[in-house]
Amino acid sequence: MLFIIDTKDLSVRVEHYGDDSDSVLEAELKPDRKPADGVRRRREEKSDTKPDSSKDTDKTSAKVTARVSQKVESVKILNLEMHEDSYNFSFRLTMGVRSQGLYNLDFHNCHNQKPGMLSPYSLHVEITERNLNGFLSASQIPLPRLYISMAVIFFSAAVIWTYTLLKHRHSVFKIHWLMAALAYTKAISLLFHSINYHFINSEGHPIEGWAVMYYITHLLKGALLFITLALIGTGFAFVKYILSDKEKKIFMIVIPLQVLANVAYIIIEETEEGASEYALWRDILFLVDLICCGAVLFPVVWSIRHLQEASNTDGKAAMNLEKLKLFRHYYVMIVCYIYFTRIIAILLRVTVPFQWQWCQEFLVEISTLIFFVLTGFKFRPASNNPYLQLPQDEEDQEMDEVVTESGALEGVHKVKKTSNGRERQREATL
């Protein structure tokens, strides 16, 4: 649909393109400047009898506008009002069943087509978009229910993880509690996101307090996510307890970039797509997010190399090979998580119909949930984790004491615990 604004004739011509539409356009039509013959005759008679009736003449010749509601293809010319140096017109468009879809509002200044000539202008647009059940678009209507449902699921997973940590508290590291904090923060962030969308749907605009709470928890969740991924990738507490200098540099890069990414996300959420800075911050968010995702892969690769070298040098080859297998799985998990949430989700959004675009958010949240569950399962406390248990072969379980051939030690036996917890005795060499 094309609106051609003519400032000289004070009119707006409506051009409709495409198939027959069932949409209805309600607007103020352009008035007819020429009075009817009967009106002209009565004006002449009044001018003969009352020569000072200029006020009546002005009333008779005043513009008579009509606001009509017709199908789009039936409306041709709308009225353009002029107030000092500004022009104004309004319309209401009601979409039918056959006309539903995604619509863009574009403005083009035809006076800037001539080379070397610029015609500056100021444009002010007020748009109210509403569906039958609220102000959200068709692709966003399921989002409040989706976010609140995922918040309950993430909170339940966090409670189960906390119960597991308390049950095996003697084998719990600090990073396990950091993983629990991440799960709770994710659940709270989804809760505030759902509340924010609920008020947008009912009020037409976000409530500032709920929006701020969502942005704060979203920032904390993003920072905790990449810090936790990087710490697990370095093998901190699982393989070693000290970070190397190059691993510390990863954190010095990832944390500031995550702050920048969250600032870009907040600006995008609070900025209209037509604003000049929207595209800039959207590109910054995409680039910074990919850099952070790539940065957390480096510690995993370094841990894999370290375990490969250690399995060939020390005497605990079986244990290191199990950990090597674990970190290889973790590397594949991170790659799949990045692939599904950053690439597949975007492709899904541009390929599905407009009313199914919420499936992108569904894919992101389900992928995140699966990634959290698998990570927790792989790196659960050591007493409950076959990958991180101490080796059970006899050579590693024997005592390091040297039993000498001495009369004082005659009859002394060495006690050894097997992997199933039962005790057996081995006679010492006499």
C-alpha cells in the first residue's frame, strides 16, 4: 500500500497493490472545494438581500470533510491538513483474515532524488498496533507463556541440582555452586522477561520497574554463563586449582565483552528498528556475542592438550584418558550449543511463517536447558561421577609403605579395600 503525499494540493493519494484485500481503511477524505448549484443560488440570493453577510458566505464555502470506513482499494484520496509549516494526516487500518502478515512502514522523500539537492525534513510518526487479545504481534503472543513455563522448568532443575550438591557435599567444589547460581539466575531472568511481556501485551508499553529488573538479571545471567563455561573449560577444580596467565587473559577479554553485549542488547530492546543507531548496536551485539562464544572454546582446547600430554607422561593414564574423553564431549556440547542458539535459531526465524517466529525463542531456551542438564550430568560431584572418581586398579590402590623383612613385622598383613568396598588381606613378604 502506497501513500503519496502532495503538499501543494494538500492531498494524500492511496495506491493499493496486490490481490484483493479484505482490509478496511478508515480515514478523512479530501473535501470537495466546489459548492453545489443549490448552494451557489442561495448564496447569490442572500447577497442581494443582505450585503453584509460575509460570515454566512464563509460558513457556506467552508470545507466539508467526511471520515469514512471503506475497503482499501475503494479509498483513493485522503485529506492532508496544514498547520503553519507542518502537514498532518491520519488513518486507521484494520486487517482482515486474508491480509494478516508482517508489514513495514517506510518513508521516502521524493525531493531528494535530484543529485546535488538535499531537502531536509522532520518526521514524527505515532503508531498504535493492536491485535484482538492485546498489543503484542502475532509472533510474540505465545512468548509470555513460553517464558514463564521455561522459568518453572529451570527453577526445578536448579532445585534438583542443589539437592544433588547437598547429598554429595563432601565431593562438591565451589564451581558446582556457581553452576547452581547460574541456573537460579536464568530462572529469575525468564520470570521477569515473562512479566515484562505480559505488561507490554496488556498496557501497550513495558513497565519501567519490571523492565529494569529483567535487564539486571539478564546481565548477571550472561556474565555467569560465560564465566562458568570458561572455568569448566580450563578444568578448574576438576583437573587443577590454578589458572595460567593465558587463561586469566581469557577472563579479562570475555567479561568486558559480555558487559558490552548486554549494553547493546538493552539499547536494541529500547530502540525502534527505524532508528539510525539500531542497526549499529545490532551488529555490535552479534559480533561481540560470537567473539565470546569463540573465546570460551580456547580453554577447552588447552585442557584437552594438557590431558593428552599428561596421559603419555605420568602413571595415571587411565584416569587422564577418562577426563580427556569428558572434555572432548564438553567441547562438542559447546559447539552444538553455539550452533543451535546463534545460527539455526536465526535461520529458523527467517524461514518460518510470521506467526511461528516465536519458535526461535523456543529453540534457544530448549537448547539452553539441554546444555545445562548435560553439563551438570557430566560434571556432577566426584563421588557420583565415574569420570572424576579416583582410579580403582590395584596398583594405584596399594599402600605406599615398604614392608621390610624384619622379625618385628613378622605376621603383619597389609589390608586393602577393593572397588566394591569389601576388605581383603594380603600376606606381607616375610
